[in-house]
Amino acid sequence: RSKNVMVVGDDAQSIYSWRGADFRNILEFPERYPGAKVYKIETNYRSVPEILTLANSAIAVNREQFRKELSPFRPDRQMLPALVPVHDPNTQAQFIAQRILELRDEGIELNEIAVLYRAHFHSMEIQMELTNRGIPFVITSGLRFFEQAHIKDVAAFMKFASNRRDEVAFKRMVRMLPGIGDKSAEKLWAEWLRSDLASAEAVTNFSDLMTAFAVPSKGKSAWDQLTYTLDELVDAEGKPQSPGEMIPSILGGVYDDYLRSKFSNYDSRKQDIEQLERYSEQFEAIEEFLSQLSLLAGQDAVGATRQEPDTESVTLSSIHQAKGLEWRAVFVVWLTDGMFPNNRVIDEDDDGAGLEEERRLFYVSVTRAKDELYLTYPLIWPASHSGEVLQRPSRFLEDIPADLMEEWRVGGGW
């Protein structure tokens, strides 16, 4: 009767188009309801002026928006947001871990520190570095890296190639095949133990004997492919290949089909495995790599079981899940073109809408910070089979005037 309706929203923080959200519902509201009054809430009580100036500059590039200029309630802090180019992903992780320790010594509790990223796999090296340094952390974007099923699956192939008496690895590996459940896996394990291969000093050709195993007809084709994949995991003398050689063979031989059929988020899980492959290339011996995985997975489990609600810990989060939250110090990582914004958006964005949403996501990330903001990116990315690939800084960084950031020079050894 009164024809009154109030709508509250921030078009600059609309980041869920993939869930069906359309920020134009906000922009077009005055057109749908002529006479509607628009009140801009532009006073920001969270962030210091230096951070807000950067945020305003970043979002100003977008064409479709209600133009706003956030004004700070808080006084200057005399510290510009830090732009931190680093050599590679490992150096990025080392810098973040070291700076977190320094911030804690300066009086900022770990609970007031967050590391934000565009995709979950961007956090892998950071998780490992924090684990190695004993810095407690919680992840809101999913499981810890080595707790994920697809990482454990790939590790099972590597463990069995390295130790042919590893029953757990064998059974996990074969249960991925169609028609093979717990009972069939048990029978296959018993048949394996009876074979000459189980006790042989070295195995150079798994498929010669294993293709004759009694396998359910539904899984026979996949079983044969599995045996051929195992052949690729050892060299001519029967010694395990390096981990960097194993992972592509596992993925290309049998696991990619399983991954695609098993998980709805195939693309992100494959990115995790590719990231694991890059990490593995620093290890020549499979034993050293598996030992590191075992150490990190064990520490993951301890951290998960001991984590209490009031435990002081750093937050690792995707930007999407960080919306609405705030921390005194925030690290936004992997700010390179192809990562943030991601390649899919760059390649498929015909009308510019995708990039504008990515820019809104960047805006959300930087406005989570209250006091200190660190924007990091690696200059080099160790790309599988193609050496090191030079990275281009994110176009979102290039949109920001250089005098709004202080560039930090970081060497190796952090």
C-alpha cells in the first residue's frame, strides 16, 4: 500500500555470477522503480586511508558500477600497501611466513592475519612453509593440501612403485578402477603377493604378468591401462622414476579419466595435481619426496585434530569465502595474469564482464585489510616440462598508480 521498499547492496562486491547472481539488479533498480532514491554509504570504518585510496583506484577502472569514493573514518597510518615481487612461488611462501612471524613479534596476533588467494591450489607452497615453520593456520577454502583425496590417490601410485609391499597404496590404487571394490582389491592383493613380482629384487615390466590377473570384466580395460602406467613409473633397471616424471605418467595414463568421472570440480583438482608436479621437480629421489609428503601429511593431521576454536592461528582463505570478514594484516597472493585474473576469464571474456567481476574480487580482497596490506606475486613460475616461465604482474596491479604502493625488494633465503 505504501509502495515503500528498501534495498541494500554493494555492486562493487558482487562476485558470485557463477552462482547466478547479477549485479545489474542493483544498477538497474532506479530504472525499474522510477523515483527511487539512492543513498551512497561511503564512510569506511575498517581500513586506514592508504588502503582505501588503493581500493578506490582499483575499482574505478570498471565501467559498470555506481561510482563511489570510500572515505576513511580512521587516521593515516603512514604505511603504504606493500607491493612484493618475489622470485618464485617458494620465495613467496617464505616471505609470507617470515613476515607473519615479524607481525606477531610486533604485536599482531595470528588470528588477525590472513592470506587470501583466487584459487585453492595457490596456497600449496604457503601451507607447506607454514607447516615446516610450525606456524598454526586454518583453511576456510577446503581441506589442507595433502588431505585431499586426489592428492592421496596420486601418492598411492608413487608409493606402490617405490615399495611393492605397500598394501594400503595398492588397494587405494586398484579401487579407483570400475568394478573393483574392497573384496576384489583384497583378492588382487593376494594374487599380487603370490606372484613373482612381489618378491623380485626389481620389476621392469609390471604388465607382463599383471594383465593376466583375475579382474572383474567391468574393470579389465582399466586394469590393463593401470599395469601399463606402472611400467612407466620405473626405469629400465626397475628403479622408481623421479617424482616429476611419475606424476605426468599417472595423470596421463589412468588417473585423468578417473578424476574427470569422479569429481565435479575436475579442473581445480587437476590444477592441484599439476601444482604438486611442479613442487615435486625439486626432488630427484622418490624416497625423499614421499618422506616430505609423509611429514607434511602427518603434521596436517596433528594440526587438524588439535585445532580448537580459540586457538591462535593464521587464516588461509579463498577471496570468495573471505567476503564480509576483516583482519589487521592481509596478504593477497599470486597476483599474476593467468592466476588473478585467471586464464579462463582472460581467454573467454568477450564483453569485458568477466574481467570486471575479477576486478571486483580484487577489490574485495584488498578491502579485507584494516592496517596492513601485502600484494605479492612470483616473477618466475616453474612450469612442468617447459622450464621456468616469466610471469606478468596482474593487470589489476598495473591499474593502480605506483605512488599508492611501496615496492619491497625480497631476495632468496626468507
